[in-house]
Amino acid sequence: MFDLPLPIHSTAYARGVTPHFPTSDADPNRPFALTLSRRAPADLMSGRAAPLVLARFATLVEAMQGAIDDAEGMAPDATPQLLAILDRDERLVLAGAAGDHAVAWCQPVTSAAEALGVVTEAIQLRGQAGRAAALGEPDLAIRLRHRADLLDGRLVDPLWRTLAARALQVAA
């Protein structure tokens, strides 16, 4: 989900919500981009499924804090949003679900074998979601797809796995 080959486009608005970051955070020279996944059907059908860049940061710690700041600005009853931190080469560094004034970070996989297991489970969940939707259970389908997306968030680029896991340990 987060490793889309499409370019990442900056935008001033994410799903109608003004970002909580100063405009100076859009500097393309900063190596870490905090992005919002676009999974709405309208975005998928229009070709705008590439993640929205909410802000850019100089360090991973600043990007993580930016995600937390974004979560704190969300309404308490808002649907959790999938956020991802990408490096300048659009590799996944860290991902998590922002909601309820916090970010639930996805623990990065530690090996290729674990990544394969995560991918397999995510595929199974998406298959179950498709069947649930076909059986008239849209809420269940949404929950299953969200779980699959969270699993995808664990698929951190091998270059970043150790650093991301360490950053989560320090943040805890």
C-alpha cells in the first residue's frame, strides 16, 4: 500500500482538512515526508491514490513528532488515518494509524521471512474483506481492509528496519 510507484504530490489539504504544519515544512530538500494514505474509492478511481505529503522533516524524530501533532489535532470521533513516513527515495521508513489523539505505530518486520508472512496475511485479509463486501457486510470489510493496511505498514524498507525499530523503542 505504501510502496506505490506513483509520484508523491504535495497538497495543502488532506480529505478537506487543513494540515497542522507551517508552510515551511514543504521544503522538498528535507529527507523525510509525512504522508497520508489515500484509499477512498474516489481517489483510487481518479488516479490520485498516491499518498498526500502533509509535511517534510529533517529527521525521523521530527517526522514522528509531526505525526503525533497531526493526531492530536484530529477530532475525537474521527476515523483513524494511515500515516507513513517516507524517505526522499519514497521508501517506507515507518507507518502508523493516527487517531484518538495518538499514533499507533506499526512495528517493522525484522526479516524477509517475516515480511513474506505479513504479505500473505494481508492478502488473506483483503480476500476476506472482498467476500464480506459481497455478502453485504461493508463495516466488516472496512475493518478487514484497515487491518490489512496496518500489516502493510510493517513492511518497512530493509534499509530502515533497524533504525525504525530502535526509534520506536526510544519513543516508548
